[in-house]
Amino acid sequence: MLTIASRDIVKTPSYITSPKEITFVEDAKKHIIKSVVFPYELYEQLREKIEDELYIIQNKKALSKEAYEEFLEIEEVSEDLCK
């Protein structure tokens, strides 16, 4: 894994356009990681999980904590059944 400053993207755009490994993009002034860039092949493998998590984040007001915990339990059972 590689950590770069946001200003490094301007110097070396290949960090973003064709990453060879997972790259963390850090705010140069605050030293806080703001973004993550990873190879497309990895995205293809993680796509469904990422989309599920984004859906949950976007709809977290509609999902109570209890409903979210129940969802996680059901998800584990359904994953086991798929194997």
C-alpha cells in the first residue's frame, strides 16, 4: 500500500490513472487520508460489497441500528448458503 500527498497526483498522475497497488491520498496540510484509489481488477472483485455499503450509508436514516444488526446477521447466513 502506498500513501501519497494530494499534490503528488499533479506530479505523477499515474498514481490515479493506473494504480498498481492500493493508494491512499493524504491531505498535504492536515495529514489526513481523504481518498483511496485501487486497481480496477480489485474493484471488480469488491464491487458488490462496495455498492451494498454505499447503499447502507446513503440510507442509514431509514435503517435503525437494530435493523442494521439484523441485516448483518442475515448477510452472514446468506453468504454461508451461497458457498
